[in-house]
Amino acid sequence: MSFTSVNPYTQKKIKSYTALSNQALDQKIKLADRAFNDWSELSLEKRMAYFQKVAAYLRREKQRYAELMTAEMGKTLKEAMAEIEKCAVGCDYYLEKAPQFLADLTIETEAKKSFVAYQPLGIVLAVMPWNFPFWQVFRFAIPSLLAGNVGLLKHAANVSGCSLAIEEIFRACDFPAGAFQSLLIESKTVESVLKDSRVKAVTLTGSEKAGASVASIAGSQIKKSVLELGGSDALIVLADADLEKAAEVAAHSRMQNAGQSCIAAKRFIVEKSVKKEFTDRVLHHIQVIQQGDPMSEATTMGPVARLDLAETIDKQCTETVQQGARILHGGSRQGCNVQPILLDKVKPGMTAFDEETFGPLAVIVEAKDERDAVKLANQSNYGLGSALWTQDLERADRLARQIQAGSVFVNSLMRSDPRVPFGGVKLSGFGRELSDVGLKEFLNIKTVWME
Ligand code: NDP
């Protein structure tokens, strides 16, 4: 069995990688298990010293890793450079905060002493996707390893080069052997890894199908799982919004990374009185997108990562138009290069409203008023992120609480920021990443009570 990386822009094969044999896989788990004993015994200061090296190393090697990402999954080199920087910033953030987050928490009770201690679980398996091949991995690995866990990565098959490169980073920064390893395995092998008693927990970012499978295996083994799945985020624009800013951010949110982001604004829900003006402004921002070679500086949108993903977007667009939507922009495709699409007159019941669209496809949905806008936003099986545009912050505070999502960003780009929790409700998954909440997902939150 082997995995082949294909450049989505040129469709040329980059390299094939051989899958791990069962014996090699077992050796890796054994090594991780051994590493956990030593790694978890190290002081936090010592573990932090390793991550200081990681931050510096990422910044030093940024260009090389960015080029690898661009070649394997097609994001523009500029986006890839920013992604590596984000991983380094993630290190900086946890290096500053980990001592505070991991300190014992004293709780006043009638006992002589009572406190909570935060202790690592052991080997955590990370099943990760290709859309942010470095950031998705680092946002799990930094807090988990700092807290004393060790990591095994099963990365998406189309980014095996990135998977091995991430393992190389930990090696180059002198981490003990086994503290972080990449497993080149098929998705069907995840079951046996997760059922191995040495593996204690799993985090998965990806589709509902993969999430449901992995969480049910974890559940059968009584192991903790965190799921970060799809989204169909609403971006609500109310009549009093700064329309130009809202349109610019909406187009960027939807089209960055060629539309392949779980927290992209996928449904623009706009109050009727400003719909025409907002739509015209969004259309302008979409028209100026420069498609082309993602390695080129002039390109602002690269190809989608795989042909099957491009075909899915095509199909979702065609179906939605057949169901009554009007196409304002896009509709053509060459291989993985999907022209950015803007659809108007989209309603519940249409494919692009009901399904997650993982590519450059934006839709305009008309809302009668704020109440209708929130109702439409919540008319989704997903609940990951969302955005709300209004200049009235009291109104925003009230409406933000009514939106069924893990995050609501008001007058701003919905994004993952290490300082705030990230995750969803409904079919978007459960558990949280980032901040102190994410760091504590894979810890034994131990109560100690002394009389
Ligand atoms: P998948 O969910 O199939 O892949 C994500 C990761 O899960 C990969 O590492 C994949 O491995 C692994 N995986 C897939 N199925 C299983 C399984 N049954 N058991 C264990 N691991 C599994 O996503 P796709 O790449 O196929 O993309 C399909 C759709 O998923 C997208 O269109 C989008 O809607 C959603 N998605 C959401 C993401 C997010 O950020 N929330 C990211 C990526 C996709 P392998 O590559 O070997 O199959």
C-alpha cells in the first residue's frame, strides 16, 4: 500500500510514500508509550524549552515548509507562509500561558487542602485533514505535548509529505524519540490504533463521516474524543452594517484557501433592504480574485486540493441552480481550478444551503429582518462558527446568544485564534481546541482532597 501526493495545480505526481507495515506501526506505538514515561516526567520548563526551539525552527524554515504545503494541496504560497507563522505564534501563545493554565488550582473547602492537578493522559492520536496541513496539527500538538502527552499523527493521505515534515520538525528540535510521530496508515487502520490499550484518546478534524466512525470506536473503548467537523457558517448582514467592510470580509472568509475552510462564511444571510448593495460589493471582491499558479505571488486563489473535491463543488453548484438559484459569477472549471462562484436567491432546501460546500462557492440568502436572519442561520445541521454584521453592539450581544454555533464573530472575520476556544455544536462536533479549554481536553483533571 502506498500514498501518492499529486500537485493539484499541475496534476503531476510529486512522490509516493509506502504505508507502515503492521510491525512498524506497533514499533511506533511502543516508542510513543516509552516516550510518554520520560516526557511526562520532565518539568514544564523543560518541555517549554523544546517548544521555544520549535517556534524558532518554524520561522527559520518557513519558506521550505510553505512550498511543500502549496505543492501538495494548492494553497497560495502567501497563505502557506502565513500558516507556518500561525503555528509559531501558537507556540508563543502557549509558552506564555502554559504555566498559568497548568498550575494547580486551589479550591477552598472544609479540607486542610484541596486542589485540582492537571495531569497528562498518555498517547493521543490525531486524525487530521489536508486543508491546513500544518496548523491543524500544531494547534493540537502544542498544548497536548506541553501538558505532557505524546502524539501520533494520522494525516490525510494527500499530504503525506507534510505529515513526515512535521515529524521531522520535532526531531530537528531534539524532542525525545517517540514524543511526536507521524503514521503513514490508511484510514481503516485507525480503528486498530485506537483500540490499542496504549493509546488513550483521539482528536479528529474532518468530515462527519470520519468523525462519526472515529468517535464510535473511541466510545466503544471508553476513550475521550474531540471532534472538529464540518460547518456551513452563516454570515448575517443587517441593514445597519458597514456594508463595504462586511462584503470585503465575507468574500475573503469564503474564498481564502480556495474555500476549503471549515469556518469559512458559507451562507451570506442579508437583510432585504441592503441585499442588492451588499451583493454588488461582494461580486466586486470576487471578480478581482486572481486564479493561477499558487506558487506565484500574483495569485490570490489556488486550485482546490483534489479532483473529487472540485467535482463535488461543481455538482453542488449545478444542483442549486437547477433548484432555482441564480448564478452571478463563476461556473467554469479546469481540473482543480474552480472559478469562484457567487449564487443568489438561495433558500433552505437547496443543496448549497443544506450541505457543507468545501470550495469557492458563496451564496446569498435574503432575510426579511433580524429575526428571520437568525432563524435562517440556525436552519442548518451544523454549528461551527458564524459572523454577524451590525453597528449596534447591544443588538449584536443579544443576537449572538441566539445563534447556534461554537463562535460568533461580530464585525470581524471568523477565525481560529489561540486565545479563544474553537469548536462546534450540532453536526460540527464536540469538545474544544485552543485556549485553556483546548489544553485541558486531554488531561486528567485530578481532584486532591486532604483532611
Ligand atoms: P475526511 O474526513 O475523509 O478526511 C479527514 C481525515 O480523516 C483524513 O486524515 C482521513 O484520512 C481521515 N479519515 C477519513 N475517513 C476516516 C475513517 N473512517 N476513520 C478514520 N479516519 C478517517 O475528509 P475528505 O478529505 O474526504 O474531505 C471530505 C469533506 O470533509 C470535505 O469536503 C469537507 O466537507 C469535510 N472536511 C472538513 C474539514 C474541516 O476542517 N472540518 C477538513 C477536511 C474535510 P484519509 O485521507 O486517509 O482518508
